[in-house]
Amino acid sequence: SQTIHQWPATLVQPVGSPLSLECTVEGTSNPNLYWYRQAAGRGLQLLFYSVGIGQISSEVPQNLSASRPQDRQFILSSKKLLLSDSGFYLCASRRTEAFFGQGTRLTVV
Amino acid sequence: AQKITQTQPGMFVQEKEAVTLDCTYDTSDPSYGLFWYKQPSSGEMIFLIYQGSYDQQNATEGRYSLNFQKARKSANLVISASQLGDSAMYFCAMRDGSGNTPLVFGKGTRLSVIA
């Protein structure tokens, strides 16, 4: 089965600082990869998804970006974080079922 | 467009009893998949069960079963013999026929199991 590695688990960053969250996948090839964000006590909001290397679809216009440099690597980035970027970020990989990483709790201060 | 509705923000159930978490969906695609996930307080999303739109039988996985009523567009999760460890948020999700489309999630139901 798939294993999704996501790090760091928690992150506190000042407003205006850059961001890089990495997600790697084991146990499958050519998965669809996703970044979701979850505000406290809320559902999951799809941010980006990728069906292959270099292919990124953005669902929500914002100051975040995503890249997929390798088949099983998905990176979420920002050049300058905003307070509203705080939340719980989840990476997911899907062939049929979607499996999730452990998540990164980001607090922008 | 896809849409997932979970109308129960919170539910309580007595330990060892069964509980049903509601989920309705809306899609114009005849081929789709339905998923349930459990999110404990740690935040991880745990896959529970999957139902394909063309599956003839309701999906079951241990104490979890999916009550799939296609005509009513509902995909309720049934948890039998509730345990204290079942206390968590539960999310219903759907993807439409294209294998590349992402999962769309409902807003979730918080289940609390009472001893």
C-alpha cells in the first residue's frame, strides 16, 4: 500500500517569510497528488492537484504555488506568507482510494 | 459540478451501539466513487471505505459499512458496535468518473462515543 511522507509536522513562520512543504510517496507509481488545506474545525479545501510530473492544476487563486519535480514528489510553496495561510495542510496520493500524509500544522504569526 | 452534503455537524452514540452518519451527493456523471475518511484529533486522514457507483453490493470493511442508495444519492456510513476510539471527525468524499479528478469533501460530522 501507499505511504505518504509529509514534513514538517508543525511549523511557525512569520508573515512575509517563504514556505516550502514537501510530500513524497512510496509504494506506487504515477499517482495523482493533491494538496488540501483545512481550517480549524472545517472541511478540506483543495488547493492544487497534479496528474503527472510538471502538471499542476490550481483550484484556488492565492499566494501559494505547487510543483511536482519528480513522479512521487509534490511541493507546496509560497514566496511571502500571509496570516490567512495558517491552517492544516494535507498531502494526498490517489490511484483509487486517496491516502493522506500526516499533515503539517502551519501557524503564520 | 460535484457536491457533498453532510447535514449532521455532531453526533453522539453510546458505546457498543450502532450509528449512521449521513452523506448525500450530487453529480451528473454516471460513474463516480464515494469515500469515507476518519480524522482523529491527531489530524491524520484515515481511509475507511470506498463505494463505486457501479458496485452491485454495499461496501463493507469490518465494523464499517456503506449504505449506498443510488436513487436517493445517499452514501451513509454505518459503524456497528461503536468503540470509544471511534470518536473523531468523519468526512464523506466523492470523485466523478474521470480518474484524474480530485476528491471533493463534505464538511464532516463529529462523532462522540459515550461510555
